[in-house]
Amino acid sequence: MKTGRMMIAALLAVCCHAAFAETPKAVVGVEKVTESEDMESRRYTGLVVSQSVVNLTPRVSGEILEVGFKDGDFVRKGEVLYRLDSVQYEAAVKSAEADIAETQAKLTYAEDNYNRNKLLHEKKAASLDAMESAKSTLEAEKAALLAMEAQLITAKDNLKHTVITSPLDGVAGVTNFTAGNYVTPGSGTLLTIIQVRPIRVRFSVSTADFLSMFGSPDELKNNGAVRIKLSDGREYGEAGEIELMNNEANSKTDAIQIYAKFANTDVKLIAGSTVSVTLYKKKGRTTAAVSPAAVMHDTEGSYVYVVDQANKVEKRYVVLGNATSTRQLIDSGLKKGETVIVKGSHKTMSGMEIEVETEK
């Protein structure tokens, strides 16, 4: 009996010791809060548009003698595209020059006649009527010379327009008239040329997005940039520069049109095509960042477990910002250098003392 009592006492002692022994600390993985630049961005659908589209029409009538390009060619400013028959216009220039020469001769005679009659009138050898008549003839010849000079300007201008050149660098479309056709100013468009380098991408941004991301047109232009994806899903290599913002919002959609400029050196951006646009900031604000695994959620919001220098845990609610593929940005609630739990959060609660997992 005595032996039994001793065994029971020993057993009770072991149980009491176990009950009052120190509870093992939870082992968790932690990381330091870092900082990251918040490159805020938004996605939209954009349309590729040319900033200059020219429809060439004939200014004079004539037969097309030569077409100086092939359909779809890239043409340079000043390059000859069409030559019209210029014979009648060259003749008109010669005729106008001859009329000027004749009128100048008449004007010289009228000046001499007026000066002679004026002198005779001063000597009482010619009547006032004769002098006034000579003066009238002189003024009429001066007017005639001005009219002839105007005719010469018109004739030269018509002759100039028998050679039709490209007004810009761009891609020529399909010509509507080939060599041998007779065209007039009423014939309509000969050719459409579209500027493709540089080119624009137009997209619409809600005024709410514009105000929250940039706040002013100057900030948009200075700190905004654009990346695009082509219709086949590939990223386009070069970034676009914000060129301008339209001067009014659409009253129905509360959106405003923005134009981004691309050099388009490889001419992959085709006017009229649709692209996916990402509008982002060149320089963002610096904000706290953690691994997504550190963030948890409950009915009150998003929170993290912060570990202090004594390895005690604090449950802290935070305001989430944007996220990248590897980091969750924190708008408020954390600062750089603080320690947060990223592994084993389910084993902890606020106020507990934990043990930090050692790296292996």
C-alpha cells in the first residue's frame, strides 16, 4: 500500500510540473517591411490614329502623263507624285508675259505723253483738257499693267500645279487615277497619304482616374507615359509620350480623350487598329511594401502581424495600395524597417511572444 501511495504521489508531481511548465513559443517566418515606388497604372482600349491625313485633289485640269509612285509606297515630302500635261499652262505664262511687255510699252508712252502735255500746259501751249486726258490714259495703263501681272501670277500658279508633290512624309494609298486619265478639280481625290512616323494612340480616361492619378494636365504630360499591347497580345517595344489632352470631357461618359505619340520607326502601329493601353506614372510615390503572404483579412479590414524587438506580436490594421506580382504596397499602417510575419500567422495572436524561424 505504501508503495502504491508513493507511485501516485510521484505521478501527481509529474503532472503538476507539466501543467506549470512553460508553453512552447510559436515559430514563425518574418521579413522586414521595405519601400517601393508606387507606379500607379490604369488600362484602357486605344485607337491608333494618324496626326495628319491628306487627300490630294487636282488644282488644274489636264491629262495625267506620269504617276511617280507605287501604291503603298512610303513617300517623302516634296516627292513628285503626278505630272499633268502642262503645255496649255506654259503657253498661258508666255501669253501673260507678252501682255505685260506690251502693257509696259504702252505705259512708257503714256508717261511720256502725260509729261509732255503737262509741260505744254504750264507754258499755256496745251489745254487743261489735253493734260487731264493724258493723265487718265497714264492711270489706265498702270491699272492694266497690274491686271497683267495678276494674270501672270495665276498662270504661273496653274503651271506649278501641273506637278503634284507630296505635302508630307507618309504612306501612299491606292491611286484613284492612273496615267492617261484626264482629271479636273472636280474629279475628287487622287490619292490619300497618311503620316505614320510618328503616329498617335488615342484613348479615353475617366475624369476620376485623371484627377486621382495626375490632377492636372501638366502633371499628366510630365509624369505620364504609355505602354501598349498590339492586337496579337504582344507588348510593343517602345513607350509612348503623352502629347496632349483634349480640351473638354465627354458629357455623356465623363471621359476625356488623351493622345500619346509613338515614333513608330518599325511602322507596326497601323492607323485605325485597336490596341490595349496601359497609362502609368514615370515617377511614383514611395510607400511601404510587404509580401502578399503577410496580409490577412477579417470583417474589420486588412491587417498584418507586426513583431516588436521583444518578439511580441501586434495585430495592426493597414490600408492596402496597389500590388505588383511580388509585393503588396501599403498606403498606411506600416513603415520601412518594421518586422511582419509572413509564415505561421495562424499560430499567433496579438500579445503573444513568438520565436523567429532561423534561416537554413
